[in-house]
Amino acid sequence: MTEDRVRPNETTVPLLHCTSPEATLTFWRALGFAVTYEQTRPYLYLAFRWSGFDLHYGRAPGGVDPSAEQTGGCLVMVDAVAPYHAAFSASMRSAYGKVLAKGLPRMTRYRPGASRFTVVDPSGNSIIFIQRDEPKELEYGGSKRLTGLTRVLDNARILREFKNDDRAAFRALNSGLRRHAATAPAAEQALALAVLIELSVALGEPERAPEWGARLRALRLTAPERQQVILAVADPAVLAPWLPDAEPA
């Protein structure tokens, strides 16, 4: 092999906008990242490493609003996303006393079996962890092969896990449940009610959760169906008032 031949061993490192060096350093250190480079003068440059990947930061252009969450981001392709979410959750609980789920910075929920989650840093960058064998094509709006409440549930899953749009998922499920509750099997109704309970809490609108919880408790479900409902949410504790045996598998 000659020295002037291109070799397929490249390494790419994302360079993200940074609106607050102090907050960025604090956050990634809290998640266990090593700071491999730190400079604020004469220009800003920060570099972090965790496991086998790096994140680098430079100064954001003037007028950037981190709350708009449009500064940038990157994809991190991994063999399995669950261990990453578990590691970051543990670090957040240790540093902040809880998993940060709202505002900046935060991390999106992870439902067992999901193929991605997102960490949003203090500058509004989205670092998206994606399982390598994730389906290459997604039918936004619900698979056309599905019908009724099953299709609504599939649509809500796409909105929650791939578009990070809890509000749209909430509206889709709420509307879909009204349309299909009379004909949908009890197991499908239970799934929709469980996700609505979780979304109402996540959106800071828990006032309808008891109503949905009462409907969930009234449904006759088999043991496997109850387990499927529990696995449909990221935090089974939100279902505990209506499913006392709600524990992660």
C-alpha cells in the first residue's frame, strides 16, 4: 500500500456552538466526560471525551438563542443505546439529584426497546445516540400497514422517539383514543392510556392523569398485556397509582 492512498480509517469530530463555556464544562463533567482541551482566550475552544467519542466546542455566532435548540448537534452511532442512557442517568442523579428532563440541559426519556435518545446540552445542541441496526425507513404519521388505534400508537411512537415532539404525540393519542376506544382491544386502549399518563406528566399537565388512570385500572388485562403496558413508558412509576405492580422488567 502506497503512502499517498486514501485509507478508510478516518475519524470525524463534531464542532458544536457554545453559548456558555462554564455551563458546558459543568454539564459534561457531571456526565463523566473528560476535558481534553480547555481554552477561553484568545478564542473559545473546549474538547471532551467519553468512551470512544469526542465532542468539541467553539464560540457561537452572536445572537444565538440556546432555548431555540437550533445551534447544532451530532449523531453518535452505537451498538446498543440502553447502556448509554443508563450511564448518563446515573451520572445525572449523582450530580443533580435527578435525571434532567426539562429545559436546558436535559436528556429525553428512554423506553425499553427504543433505538435512540437525545442529550440536549446547555447551548441547545442535540447529541443523538442511535442504535446501528435502527430501521432505515420510517413512515411518519403511522405505518400505512396498520389501522385504528394501532396506527395511532405507532404514529405517537415516531413523534416521541424520533421527532422528540411530546406535544404532537399527546394530541395524536388523545384524539385517536376518542375515535377508536369503542372498537379497540383493551390492550391497545391500555397502551394509549399509559402513554397519555406519561406525556401529561412530562408536559406539566397532570390534571387528566387520574381520569386516564381510572380507565386504565378498569380494563381487564392479562399478565402479559400488563407487562406490555408497563414497558410502554420510560418510567413505570407514573403508572403505579393505577397499576400497583408497575415495575420495570
